[in-house]
Amino acid sequence: MTINKFMSKEDAVALINDGDTVGLIGGGGGLVEASCLFAAVEKRFLDTGHPRDLTAIHSLGIGDRKDKGMNCFAHEGMVRRVIGGHWVWSPRMQEMARDEKIEAYVLPGGVLMQLYREIGAGRPGLFTHVGLGTFVDPRHGGGRMNASAGDDLVEVVTIDGRDILRYKTFPVHVALIRGSFADADGNVSLDREAASLDTYAVAQAAHNCGGKVIVQVRSAVARGSLPARSVHIPGAIVDAVVVDPDQAMTYDFYYDPCISGEHKAPVPKQAPQPHSIRRSIARRAAAELRDGAIINFGYGIPDGVAAVIDERGERDRYYQSLEHGAYGGTLLYGKQFGFVRNPSAFIDAPSQFDFYSGGGLDIAFLGFGELDAAGNVNVSKLAGLTVGPGGFIDIAQNARKVVFCGAFEAKGLDAEPVGGRLSINRHGAIRKLVSSVAQVTFSGPQAVRQGQTIVYVTERAVFELTAEGVVLSEIAPGADLNIDILDRMEFTPIMAVAPKLMSEEIFS
């Protein structure tokens, strides 16, 4: 059978009907994002008013906080419902959720990726412990992020006397995905991408639901020229291929074969971290490392731990991993978080989350927005805005040790390390250690039941989670126990013994 599946972007997005459920792929910084297709869908809607009333699903955050990624879908009438793992890269979509202009749901990023596989396999849902005790547990909200979200996407079931969450399946009508090369038969290679993410899982789900699989690639190649091992999406399940010669690996640069894993080369020296409380937090968090550990880093202050490891030349002492599916290499920071230079291995992201869910991670370094007396952490709804956890829940609930990293306060905090001590010049206006978190993204009681080791590192204090509650174990030299710590908290931590002083080296 010889069918030419190449077509224009306009013809491809015309395959999307009003009311369709659309599976989207991508990550921050433009990671594996079908930007050309997203823009074409947006243009069609703005020109014609169609497609409208879509359900958009994305497991990770997609966009640039301006006009790319999920921002292309943030128009009244275009989407009716969004089920997203992470929302912060689209402020317009966050506002639509806050203003009740869409039905807004959040599910864990890894759960959404694995749910696509269940949909594609025709199974009755994803049965997992991931999310128990958090805001996605139906006893605590079921992932609903506004009043317009009324459906039950998840339920509690009991199997062998154990509570389990069942995430319900739904039809996927369209997959908008991306690869590097494709032939006229629709065979797609991802060889020049920085990750595979859940690309195949989404494609399989859409095809097996009787939907359409639309793929954007950088280049067309001759039939039969792709090695079978390089074909990640077989043409049998692809309906349309759009060539975008301007397709870039990231928003910031066109292509780097050391990031796609095709070649290895010396790593450009990154500027050292500035002498700041972020660096001090990362240094203290790095003290929780142990040789041979399989580790993971979250976005923000936690990725500073990776920078500390690089600066010390200690990368070979640990097995670094990212939820996107990469192992090893040098982690890129900031807007390019999720990209790795000279990775040692790539696997697909749903399989990576299988590994995480089963307890394969030894240590995870993650951020926190709020912390309360029960050890609960909120990163998913802050200041009334839907943020979403991405892969946070999947990782935090299952790593053997979790080291939460963050500043003690927010908004206006002025503190700096000076000569081995912490100098607090001005306290922050927003307290982060609160009596009760606004939303439970990580459940302290659940972690205690599972026997996890939990540490909370800030610039002025270190806390540990025990069965009795949150224990204050260390304070920074230069910080006053009462004025700078206890008086700035909404709960009283346990102090069976006097807290130790954090090492002066952290602040040097």
C-alpha cells in the first residue's frame, strides 16, 4: 500500500473536529513540542471559530509563559476542558481556569502518560497508588481545580484490602505529536529530539480510539531509508505528517547533537552559581547524597544541586535521571531544564515513571511552595492559580528519600550568605511554613506510612519528618531561633533536642 501521508499544516489540523479530545506532547523550553501544529490550530480557530469546545490533555508543562505551547489553546470557546499535569507555562490558561471559563483538572504527569497506555490497550483504567492522600485523591478533590470541573476522573477502589486509585479512561480523538524525520508512509523517527516523552503512548491511544495521529517533523526522507531501530512511531498508526523545516530542538537554539544523544563532546563550562541563598540551600541539600544513588532533580532551586555536583566534579558518583527519560549527562538549568547534554541513556517517559512508581529512585530533590505541621507540601495551587505538579507527585510519593529545597519565605526576602553565616536583611512578606497547606501535593502522613525519609532544606533551617510530626533539626549560623524561625512559622516544630548548627561551609 502506497499512501503519501505528507500534507500541509492547514489540511492536517482540519482533521480536528469540534468537541474532540486532543492529546498534546511537549515540555518546558520547547521540548518535543509540535509548535507549528499548535500555531496552525490556533490560526484556524481565530480565522473560523473552529475547532471549538476541545478537551486538551498534556502531561507536562508546555509553553513559554507568552504565546507558545498551551498559550495557543488559551482562547475562550476553543477549549472546554483542560486536563494538565503542569500549567505554569501558560498564564492565559491559568487565568481561564481561575475565571471559570474552562473546566480545569490536574492529574500527575506520570499518571497521565501511563493512562494513555491503558487507553491504547483498551484496559479499564490506570490502577495505582500514586496520588493517594493528595489533592487528586477523590476524597480530597479528585484533581478538580475550579468549580466548573464537575466530573469524577478518579475513584478509590480496594484491592487485596489496600486502597488504590483508579484513573478512568476516556477516548482520545487526536494526537498532536512531533518527531525528527518521516517518510511518505508515515514512519517517524525521534533520533534528533532531546527526549521521547509519551509520544508513542499518545499516538497509540488516539489510533486505537479511532482517532487521528498528526505528526510534525523537521525533514522528509525517502521511503525505506529509515533504519527500523530508528522508527519510534510506525506509519501504520500515523494519519498525517507535516514538515516544518524551521522546527527547532528548543525555543533557544536550533539543534545540538550532544543533547539528542547522537554524539558526545566536551561540555561548555557553565557559569558558576552566584553566591546566594539558593546556592546555600543546594549545598546543604547535596549533603544528603550518597555514592551510587539513583537521583532526580526538580525544577528551580533543586536543580542547583546538580550544579553543585558538576562544580565539584562528582557527577560519576551518582546516577542522574530525569522524568523525561534521560540518564546521566550534564543537566541544563533555567528555561532549558529537562534538556541534558551527553546523556548516557534515553527511555520513554511512561517507562521512566514505571521505574519511579516502583521505588527505583533513591533520592529526589524537589521544591516546595508551602509546608505544614503534618509535613504536607503544596506546589500545585499557589495564590489562587492552578500550577500543577507535573511529575512531582509520582516522584515525591515513591522516592526512598525526598529532599525538599526552598526558601523559608517568599516575596521580598532579602538574605545572603556572608563569611560562613546567614545574614537576613529583610523577611519575606509571604509565609511558606503554614498551619495548613492550601492544597496537598505531597502527603506527609502517607510518606510516614510508606517509611520514606523526608528532609526539608531552607536557607535558615532544616526540618525532618517523623511519625510525631515535623522536627527542627538544624539552624543556620547567624539566624535567630525565635526571631528568624519560630516567629516566622504558623506552627511549632518538634524540638526534642536543641537544633544543630548548619555547617559554616554552606555559607562560605
